[in-house]
Amino acid sequence: MTDDNTTHFGYQTVDSEKKAGMVAGVFDSVAAKYDVMNDVMSFGVHRIWKQLTIDQSGVRPGQHVLDLAGGTGDLAIKLSKRVGPSGSVVLSDINASMLSVGRDRLTDKGIVGNVTYSQANAESLPFADNSFHCVTMAFGLRNVTDKDKALASIFRVLKPGGRLLVLEFSKPLLPIISKAYDAYSFSALPAMGKLIAGDAESYRYLAESIRMHPDQETLKSMMEAVGFENASYQNFTGGIVALHKGFKL
């Protein structure tokens, strides 16, 4: 249970003002090995989840897209191709280490013309009202301190007719899946984190943060509460991950 001045950092209750710095410490630690760990942790399935997200983005040539918590650029690479030279993608992350890895990765791939970079907090986005046709956020919302504030900020910067896509870990649909997932998350993930990234504790936090994240129906209601219309979600891999979608009409 938290009050207005406290929030969750994994299973810990912490001062709200301290969470962003604590999350920053996690991602400073894992940034260099983030892509490798994603492949190992998900057995490569995260690439399918992200492609399914892009497929539902509705993004077309010439449009302007914001990829929030864009990290190492998986979605931004695909979005850059979709918007083409007449469009633009802003790759944004609150964490400088992650943003730096993403910028280097896209530059190495020759993606320099239509992507810009912004270190920004999702709760107070530094963009004008009605700026983007689409906002994407993959595996980032659960790390945000005030999710309602972030959703409202995203709604503000979307153009009328624009859509938000939130890809995030969620609640497995079947108890048997949930049990196996818990065993994997709290035993295998920290062990792999220690072996590959030299950091078991950060991956223990990531497992805990998934459990503290709102379930599918709760997140849908949160989106509706800040103004999103036609909010919906699609479960992937038995509800381990869900893609939430909402529109600013």
C-alpha cells in the first residue's frame, strides 16, 4: 500500500521522488548488455511482440512518431522505415545510458536522417500539444513513478486521431502459466543477469516490477480515465505480455 508520497520500487515501498533515480541506477547497470539479455530472457520472442506492435501502429510515410522509453532503439529502427524520409521519429528515454546505446546503434545502422533523440520524463514530456500521430512505449511504463501522469502527458502530445501503443509485461491468464513464470522470473532471471550482465539485483528488480504493474483491465481503465477512446488490449504468450491500444479522438 502506498500514499501520495510513496511508490513501489519492485516490492519495496520508497519515496516517490527517489524512484526515478533508483530506476536510473538499474538501467545504467544493464544498458550495455540490455539487448543480449532481452534475447536470452525471452528466447528471442520479444522481437515478435515488438513486430506485432509495429504492425498495429498504423504509422504511414510522412508521419511523426514518439517512441517513449525507446532504449536501444528496437521500435525506432522499424518506425524510421515506416515514416520514411518525409516523416520523423523521436527516440526518447529518461535514462542517458540507454539513450546513448540507442543512438550509437541507430547510427551504426545508418539511420540518421529522420530520427532525433530526447532524454525526457514520460510524466512531463517536453513536446507541444498535438505533436505526434503515434506514441509507442515498449516495456517502459512499469518503471514510471506516476503512470496516470505519464498517460495524461502522452495524451496531450498526441494529435487528434493519433494512437498510443503500450507493450508491457502483464498478468498471465492461467494459474499454471503464472506459477511457471514466477519460478522462471525469480530464479532464472537473476541468475542470467549475474552471468551475462554481472548484475543479479537489477534483474530481480525487473521481475518484481512486472508483478507490481497494473493488470490488463486496470491499465485499460487508466487509459480511459485520461481521455483515451476505444481502449483495448491484446494478450500475447498467454498474457505474459499485453499490447494496450488507445486513441485520441
